[in-house]
Amino acid sequence: MRILGKLRSRITVEGLDRAPHRAFLRALGVSDADLAKPFVGVASTDGRVTPCNALLGEFAREACAAVREAGGVPFDFASISVADSMSMGHDGMRYSLLSREIIADGLEAVARGHAYDALVTFAGCDKTLPGMMMAMARLNIPAVFVYGGAALPGQWRGRDVTVLDTYEAVGAVMAGEMKAQDLDELEHVCLLFRRLLHQRFDIGNSIGVVVNKRTTSHGRVLQRGDMHLRRADKRLHDLQVRIGDEHRGGGRRDQSWPGVPLVEERFGHDVLFQVKRL
């Protein structure tokens, strides 16, 4: 790792009066050698409260390992998430858009409060994505965003179906154009990957719900603003497919994934770091 200029994090570890700071870091397993390395925050909206974010912690841990391999010291933490999928149709919808600000504020608070030198961020839906992006823009430190990916489709009566088909089917039942029994069948299969993950990881959900118009526009902003790890969506989709295929075939999860070439980017003017295995 090549370091350009003085690291922001030095303010937390250098000097006699920083002995208590260093003691707290040592309690996290930070070694003497680590104290001289860049400190990289690895933030995600990991949690089992929404389908969009249920595997992000696993990806964040992969990123932590990559930061270590590249010569940095990772510090992972999670933010809240409120999904339209669960909050719509009742008073909970008042909190969906608001959650974007909370995520941005929280990420900014941790990164500034702990003086991290760089960030790797993960999110998976249309409030968590902009929340992370807003914080990255405010902080103006080396940072990269990784989108969690969209859910795999389910199969129903010989065709691919998604949760969007279930939304439309609700209207069809209300209009008398579909039987309630058909809607029930669709509800159980439209997000197949979630059931596979429940059996494999005991979490019941997957990496995303749908890529709607807002999420797609956020993706364009990420790509044009160089905030987004190139081809990350494709890599995460490949992981979903491989887990699903291996489950159907009774095989074990391939611990070597993702075996992609090293990606090296310069983010900002202070730190040059490498991101592997994403």
C-alpha cells in the first residue's frame, strides 16, 4: 500500500496523551504494527429487518479481509435501515425517507468521530443507497460503494416471477381477475432465493428486493461519480446464482468466491488502497 500525505487517523493514535485511545484499539486486536497503517471504516446496513440488507454483513466481512490483505486496518459497523417493502401502507411510511438522513448522519458521525482514512460502504435498497452516498460526499475522503445486488426471481407456472408480480396480483384479485389461491401461491414463490438463504444461513432473506426506477437512477449516479466498485452487481449476482445452484445440487458453498482479479483504484488524494475479493 502506498500512502500519500499524513493520515487523518494519526490524530487518534500519535502522542503521549493518546495512550488511552491506543488501549481501546488494542482491546479490538489492533497491534503495534497496525497503529501505523491506514484505518478503513467498512460500513453496511446489515440486518435482518429488511430483505435488502440481510447478507451485507457477510460481504462487509469479506471487505474487511481484503482491507487487511491490502495493508489497512478495517473497522466494520452497521447502520439502520427502513424499507418501503415493510413500511408502505401504514404510518411506518413516514419513516422510510427519513431513514436516508439517519443513515447519512450516522455514517458521517462514525467516520469523523473516529477519524477514519477511508471507507468501503455496502447498501441494498433505495433509501440505504443514497444514505451511504450522501455521507461519502459529505466526508470527501477516499471511499467506494458496493451495491448489494437484486433478488433472484422465483418460478411460478413455468415463468420467472418477482415481488412486482405479487403487487400486481393483489390488484388482480381485488378486481376479480385472479383467484386468492393463485395469489397465495405467487406470494410463496416470488422470492425463491430468500427461502434458499433461509435454509443455508438461517436468515430468511436475500440481498435485495427489486431494482426500481429510483435505485437504478442511484446506480447511474454512482457510476458517473466513480463511487461504485465496477462490476460489483454482476459479481454479487453470480454469488447468488452459485449459492442457489449448489443448494439445489446438494453441494457446499464455494469458500473461494469471489475469485476475481485485484481491483486497484485511487480514491481522493490521501490514500491509495486496494480492494480485493469484491
